[in-house]
Amino acid sequence: MITDWHTSTYSANGANCVEVRESAQTAEVRDSQHREAGRLSFPAEEWRAFLRDLPDGFC
């Protein structure tokens, strides 16, 4: 199941943010201000590792 695009709850009114869409296999990331510019795709396990390694309170 693929989730809808979402932004961090720490985003200020959606400005200067990235949006993420996740599935069991991948996580896609795009610029919320330039959605037409494309997106980056990461394997789900790499995305989870990235999130685990962020400092507490970062996102």
C-alpha cells in the first residue's frame, strides 16, 4: 500500500519542505515547492535507517 504524499508536522505552512510518499518497498521524496521537478526514490529499508539515524527532535 502506498501512502499519500505528506510533509513533516514541523513544516511551517508547507514552505521550504519536502514531501514523502511511502510503500513497503520504497520511499519517494520531492520538493513541496517544485513538485514538477521530479522525485527521489529510496529502498524502504534505507529510508527507515535514515529516519532512525536522525538526531532526536529533528523531524
